[in-house]
Amino acid sequence: MSFNKYDTVEDLNDSKHDWLLRVRAQAIWKGITKETKEFRGYNVIFVDDCNGRIHGFIAAALCVKYEGYLIEGQIYKLNDFSVKYYNGDETSRSVRTDKHIYFTNETKFMKDEEDGMKIEQQSFDLFCLEDVQNTKNDNRYLIDVVGVLDGTPTKIAYKKDGVEKSNVKFMLHDGRSYANVTFFNEFGDSFLKAMKEDVEHPVIIIIASAKINEWNDEVSLTNYPATRFYINSSHHSVKEIRSRIADNSFYVTKLEDQDDKEIPAFTVKDLFNLTEDYIEKIVQCKVIVKKFDKKVKWYTNFCAKCDIDIELIEKKYQCRECRKIYPYPDKRYQLTSLCSDNTGTVPIIWTDEEVIRLCGKTVYDIIADDEEVEDGDKFPTTLQEFEKKEYNITLIVTKENVKEGSKVYTATKIAAPNEMSGNHSPTQKKNTEVKATEISNLTMSSPPTGNSTTEKVRVRKSPYVIQCTLQETTVTNVGKFKCLKTESQSIHEKKKKPVVMSSNSYVHLRNVETGRTDWKIKIRIIREWRGVSLTGERFKGYNLLLLDAKNVRMVAYVPEWLTEKMQRLFTVENMYTVTNFQVKQYTANDKWRCVNNDRQILFTNNTTAKQIHESEYFIPNNHFDFFEMEELSNLAKQNVYLKGICPGLFVNTEDSTQL
């Protein structure tokens, strides 16, 4: 005879109906059709004394007999019900199991007034916050999470189809990762009301049966009819987090970047035959730089914001995308080289940051040196020194290279030149034979020395014929090299494409987007500050201003709980590789941004960083986005961005004051 007369949730199956359960109703909600607003019945999450959880459904026709009898948190005896298995296509399930309970007309359901085995007040199937991103495409289940509240929940009111609506946004972290949370309408209001009570800090929140939603490439947890929140619950997970916070073991920050995986190496011939598996991957090749294309100007003027070349329009440099006029535009290197190994020749574009790193000079440094450029048309001597040397070059393979037959590649990294043991010319080699010297008209008698002539031929031994056969090579037809100026668009003007990042490639700040966290960037920290609220209260987190080799700036926010460790890791003016972080889109409420950007970086506990030595990479010490003085009146009418100007010298003249 069994000691416990009740069945367990785990034992349930569809073989019979006379089951007997003793369970707690942890959550109860109405099922309403979204389109027609039709009431379909009650949904209940039941928990037994073994912490087994199962979903129960009471059809609308049976709900009358249970109206007012169903109470969240109450323990019930339940018997004579149907057990059904899911078909597999049901979505937004509140419990991760393959079966659920159906009430029938024969089902008996009554409150338990006896003292039985303890059933926990709350039972959850908790996931780490980093799993939110990983499971965003699985709509079968809702998710339970626990985390520490970061920042202050903010309510945003708006209208949709003429109806007043609102949402409350905040963030949770679990010591390793972040999760964005958005509660809508009445549910958000109830959360704010609960937060106004005297709660213990830090605030630890459990969200049960949350729905994972992705909007504008930002993944967040939202409320669903089954969703419940528990602030500073008595659940053991909350007690464990609070204990770990107290002994400083809750936050685990990685401070060093992992080594990149080995990059595959190919010859030029193999490079032209790569398959689609290598699209947006990086590869290496060892080549000799034969020469640079000197018909193309070695630098270009560009818009730092739009990353496209700008033109001289009516004696002013203007970007055709953002229409901004530059009194003196930014400049960057634009070099295209012909590179060879013993299998062929390939055109390779050298990026601005790699040229700066190798030569230690910016475009401005070379322009300012009269010996380098003379009257302005000379190809700089410093750049010519790269020719006739062998390099290990890391290339990015694009869709155009693989599918559309483009033979032009872009270098992402160029190693220091190697010692050369050959010229690696791809021209075809021929067999070489050293022939014997033919001796004719040989005279055996020699005249006196004084009568000797230069026509005499000294007798020599017959030499051996040495056969020297060198391996023949076949030249891959790479076609005629194109001058970049003849293309319909320059390489910097092509339409931007979604960034597909391989596991060991770095991207520039302009390419980081919301919706993913596995970004890898190289940046210099140029500023650090803490924000202040309108009441004068200093924020507990702080901000970093980042700059990359493309002169793109972006703000990174360090939350309160990471402040101490990040301040030990980062130092202003140093360069770092930074990996694994979130990207957040600015909202209309984000005013007075210090950079002209529509997004910011959010460091998490998964963020890793490693310092870059100054000799390994080049990023300017600073960069500014200057506006002309005449634009100040228009800039004063907006409150989204802070702006920078470069004050000049005011000189009084007879008729006006000139800058």
C-alpha cells in the first residue's frame, strides 16, 4: 500500500480518468480569443508536493460551477479528469511538459482542508537570462526568469489606433547577462504600484510565464495573460542571489578576450575557387605586393557618419546622404595593390586603419610633409615602401567574390612584411638548359707571346651538359585589373549590407546593431562620465565614449553592478578589443546625446575586454563632429543632440565682425 494516497503529476497519462491529485493552484487566468474576444475558459498552473507542474484547462461551459471557487494559492483535491497530450503545434505553453489536464463533467474539485505534505507556494522552471536570446525563435513555451532590477522602471504613454496605451520598461541582470523587460498597460501599472511599497534593495524579481518578444531587432520579455511577477519573493533562488551579492560572488566578469580561432590559409588560385561556405568569413594568403595602382588617388574625402565618399559641390564638400556640409572633410587612405604568389595575382584593397598601423602616419601627416607629396600629385614615398615585400594578409570573403565573380578583395589585417626568399612571380617558367661551349678553328701551335692576338681561343675542357628542369606553373586567368575610378560606385559608396560576422572577425561601430550580442570591436576610450538626473542625483552607473579606427564614436553604458570591475579594467585613452555586449536603440525620450548616433552599447557580465598595445593598432586619440557657427541658431531649437563647435578668432572690421 502506498504511503501517499495521491498520484503525482509525473505519473499522469491518458490511460485512465480516475486520477487523484492534491495540488496548489499557483496561477489562474482567463483564456480569451485575441480576434473575437471570446471567452474560452480558465487556465490553471497546478503544482504538487514533488514540485511537479502541469497546466489545467476548464472549458467555458464548465466555468460556472467553479466561478468564485478558484483562488490563486489555494490547495485543492482534484480527481476524475482527462489527461491529453499536446499535438506539438501549440504555442505559448506555460509549463514545459508534453501533457495537460482537461476538466470534464465528472471532475471533482474541492478545497483541501486537511494537513497534508507541504506544497511550495511558488514553483518555477527558471532559465538564465542569456537563454532569452537563444530561445527567442522558439514560440512553444513561455519562460521563467529571475534577476536583479537594474535602474528605475520607466512608464511611457502613447496612443495606438486612437486608444491610450502605456508600457513600463526596465532591465534585469542575473550576474552574467541582461534582459530587457516591457510590461504593457494595466500589468505595467500594477508593477509600478508594487514597486512603490517599501521593498528591500537590491530588488530581486521573478517573472513567471513571460513571453519572449522581438521588436525592431530588440529582444525583450513581455507580459502574457499567464505572466506573474514576484518582487523579493521567499523563493530559494531569491535567497541565493541575495546571499551571493552579500559575499561578492554574484557578478562574474571575464576580463580577457579569448584567442581567435586559427584562420585558414589559401593560395591566390584557391582563393578564386572558394565555395559559399566561406561567404563573410576571413581567410589568409601569403603574397608579394607587386605595386599599387597609382592612377587612383591614394586618399579620399568621406563622411564619417554615413561612411561614403563626399564630393565637392559648389566649392563645398557635401555628403549626398545626410546633406551635411564639411568645411574640411575627413580623409582616409584608399590604396589598391596588385599582389601575387606563384599561383596567380589578386587585387587587394588596403583599409585605412591597416595602412595607419603599418606606416604610423595618417593621411594628414603625409599631406603635411612636402617631401612626401611635393606638388600634391606625387604618390607618397612612405606608401611606395610597401611594394616588393611579402605579407601575410587576412581577407574578408564577400558574396560578390564567391557568387558574382569579383576578383577584388579587402584586407582586414596585414601582418608585418616577411623575409623574402623568392619573387613569387606567377609568370610561366621555362625549362632551362646550359649548353656546351662550341670551340672551332683550334690551333695547336702557339706563337710567341708578343705575337699573340685576342682572336686566339684557349683550349678548355669540354663541359658537362647540366639538365635543370624547373616545375612549370599555370597562370590563373584573373582578367584585366580595373581602375577603381571606372567603377560605377567607389568601394566606400556601396550600399550598406547587413553585417554577417564570423566567429573571429571584428566590426566597426557603425555596423553593430540590436538583436545580437556576439559583437567584437576594437576601440579607444576617449571619455568617461556619470549622468545626473534632473533633481541633481548622480546615476550609479557611468558612461564611456568609444572611438574606432573609422572615426565613429558611440556611447557605452556601464550599469551600477558592473561599475567597480569595469573601472578596474578600462582606462581612458587606452585601446581595447571588446567582445560580447548588447546594443540598444535610443528612444524618443533619450535627450542630449553627446554623439550623433541612434544607438548605444550596453556592457553586460558576458562582456570581455583585452588591452591593445599602441604599436599593434591605430585609433586616433580623439575625434570631433564640428558644426559651423552659422548653424548654431538652428541647433539651439533641438534637444536631442549636444553639438561641438571650434571657436575661431573674431576680428572687427569697418562694416562687420568676421570669424
